[in-house]
Amino acid sequence: MDETNLTVRENRIPFELSLQPNELTRKTIALAEEGKELNGPYKTMEDLRASLDA
């Protein structure tokens, strides 16, 4: 049975996930919650793209 069929039959993805964020993710979440090191808001998609390309 391929993974697609297993996913449907078992109603889940065919591997385990870790729900514990790593250290970098925890630090990034903390900074975002404090409103630090954020970008935006952007008025247009072009502004967003320019920021991502910078």
C-alpha cells in the first residue's frame, strides 16, 4: 500500500511528528510575540516581494 492510501485509510500522515519546537523556533516565536525583528506591514505585493528579495 502506498503512502497516499495509508494516509486516507488511517486518517493521518504515515509518520510521527515532533510537536516540540527546536531552540531557534522557540527564540523566533518569543521575538515575534514581543514584536521584535518583524517586517511589514506591506501595502502591496510588490513591497513584500522587494523585502523578500533584499
